[in-house]
Amino acid sequence: MRLNPFDEPYLTDPAAVWRRVLDAPGGVHHNPDLGLWLISSHAHVRRALADPATFGNALTLVPTYDVCPEALQVILRIDAPPTTAAADPPVHPRTRRALRATFANTPDRVDQRYGPIVRRRVDELVSRLAARPGARVDLVPELTTELPLLVLLDLLGVPEHDIGRVRDWADGQIALIWGRPDPAEQVRLAQSLLEFWHYCQRLVEARLGDGADGDDYVSLALAYRDGDDSRLTVTEVASIVFNLLVAGHETTAGLLAHALDQALSVPERWQAMVEDPAGIPAFLTETLRYAPAIDGWLRVTRRDVTLDGVTIPAGARCLLLIGAANRDPAVFAHPDRFSPDRPDASDHLSFGHGPHFCIGAALARLEAGTVLQRLAAAIPGLRLTSDHRRSYKPNVAFRAHRTLPAIVDIGRTPRPAAALVASAAEVTAG
Ligand code: HEM
């Protein structure tokens, strides 16, 4: 079975490729070009995500191609211990406990702890757009990638003047691990990743030096460890920060861009949202199913496993095709239709499933829900430009729009944002 994430068909119309994989006989296929096993059905992807004894995470953050020796030398100097997406038992249950205790992850706690930051940052960015009536803007750099990064910097207590560096480091990590850089680029990206890791270590050490008594995430994580390395080490706190700065950035940016794309590419959908924002939570859930920001995720088999009569040997890297699983007709009726009113949209696997389930799911939903509300209120005539063609950055795991050009048409009288403030349950549920 051939699937090339760097080829034009997958970059412009991934759903056609997922359909081909789902329709092929046998639920599991080896892809010789990528050196990966493809797992596509909803049942198998769900099982693999939830079964760490068979499908481990140890290689989830390891490049999917043979890294050149010079870049490898640099990568080996990144001594960040596995704490989240790359950790397996017995480490992961302990670090996951730390994450759950320190990072708000239920809709109510997220709204209480992070809501003020999210609303302030959304208002800043939306007002900046609304102040340019008639302008042609690119919503990707001006909104969708900017917001999640600003929110993360605020949460973690990272100085805003470092935003450019953090953006480049995080983008570089995604390109190094899940992209296909040439050897010279691999070396450059590996050096940048090493710098990023040292930056996270210095950030945590500085906070420790300041007494770590703030209400930012780093201080909370240091307080949680309470000087006890068996709970969490200082280096593990730095490693969690290193992971959060990437995990919470391109992912949420992807959700925002996919949601805006779905909303604006059908003007009636956008008008419905402008007139009644109550449908936003269901709209976001269907966006997550239909156009996941992470549509392929890696696992490595820890023992032989047989699925649908096919045996995957121990030590094999597997690409769990979340995008395909979300379109599996065995679970979703008319899966290629975007229908926010489908009853089972929340069965999507876009935030994972099981022990590694995304810790930032409620935060991502809060950010996306707030953006849609505020944008629909402030710029009701917003529309994509007529020359817009969808295209995505080449990547095995992340599906990110390159651009989303739009016209800032204020249209009808904008509604006051205060009239639209939704409760956490309204924008984060589902
Ligand atoms: C739409 C936005 C997002 C998507 C689609 C997404 C997707 C995912 C997926 C698929 C996983 C599962 C990984 C696995 O099973 O190995 C995951 C885990 C994780 N996510 Fe997200 N994520 C999003 C937003 C966020 C945000 C905003 C944060 C934090 C600021 C975050 C932090 C994490 C962390 C730390 C993990 C690892 C948890 C663990 O291994 O226990 N994510 N995410």
C-alpha cells in the first residue's frame, strides 16, 4: 500500500487517500516507502492508541527517515527525558499524574484558569484585524498560528519578546521529526532543537532561582514536585515545558484554520454562525472529526501483534491514520459529509484515546470557540478570497494550512463582544 504524505494528492486532498486505504482489503498495510505500517480503521487506531503494552510511544518523537550522521550527533545531545508523548510505563503514569495535577484539563478549570488569558489575546488579535476594513489578510500568520503561541507564552510565563524564537524552534521541531528535510536542513533544525531544549532548561532554572511562587505553569509544576525527585525532577519539568510549547501550538493553530476554512468556505455556514453562535461547539467537534490537525500519529510495536490476520512484528513503527479512522463508514454515516449535527461526531480520535489522551483538548476548544465567536461578532462579512486554493505543509503527522487569505469585510453592524461571551461549557463541551 502506497501513501506518500509529501506528494501532491495527499497535500491537497488527503481524504481521497484515506478512502483508498480504508477501502483496500485487509485493515493493516506495510508502506515500504515510509518504512511504516499503516493502521486506518477506527477500531484498530482506537485500540492502538489505548494499548501502551503493545503500541509504545518511545519513538513517537523520533524522525521517520534516516537522519544524516551530522544531525544525529546533535540530536543525541538533546538529553530531555521522555515525559509526555514519548513516554511509556513506568515513567508515563507518574509524569501524566504530574500533568493532570498542574495543567487544567476540564472545561470548567480551563475556563477559570486560562479563560481570561484566552479572551484577552483573542480580543487583541481580532481587534487588530477589524481595524483594517477592506484589507486582504492571511488568517494563518495573523491569527491562527499567533493565538495559540501567545496563549502558551502567557500560561508558561515565557517573555513575549521571545515569541519569534519559540515559533521558529517549534516549527523547526515539527519539520525535523515529521517532515522530510535534506541533510543540510536536518543539521540546522537539529541545532535549533538543541538550542530550544537549552532555552527550556534555563527558563525552569531561572524560575527556580526566583522562588517559583508565581501562578504560571512552570511555577506550579515546580511547586508540585515539592523538592521530591521521585514525583518529578527539575529536568522533567523542563522537558514538559519543551513538549507543551510544541504540543499546544501547531495543533491548535490547525484546529483554528480548519474551523475557519470550513466556516468561511460555505458562506451560509458563516452567516449561520454570525446569527447564532450557539452551534459553535458542535461545529468544532465536527471540524475535529472531519479535518484533524494531527491526522497521523506514530507508535512502535513492543511485541508481535496480529490485526485482521496480519502480523506486525515487534519493533515496527506504525502510522495511526487518525484522519482515516475519523472517516471510517463503520462508525460514521456518510463520513465524507461535513455535518455538525451528526450525533456521534465526538467519537473522533483527533485528541487521541486512552492514557495519552490530549491534556490540552479543553484549552484548544476554548481558544477555537472564542475565536469563532469574537470573529463572527466583530467581522460578520469576513470571507475567503476567491483565488484561495487549499494546500497544506508537507508533514507525516500535522495537517496545517499554508495560508488562509481573507477579506476583512465588516459587513453588517458588528455585535458587541460582551453580548456573545459564552460560558466555558458552551465553547469547550464535546
Ligand atoms: C486541536 C488541538 C490539539 C490536537 C488535535 C491535539 C492532539 C493530540 C493527540 C492526538 C495526542 C495524543 C498523543 C498520543 O496518544 O500519543 C495529544 C497529546 C498531548 N497533547 Fe494535544 N492536541 C491539541 C492541543 C493541545 C494543547 C493546546 C496542548 C497543551 C497546551 C496539548 C498538549 C498535549 C500533551 C502534553 C499531550 C501528551 C499527553 C500524554 O502523553 O500523556 N495539546 N494531543
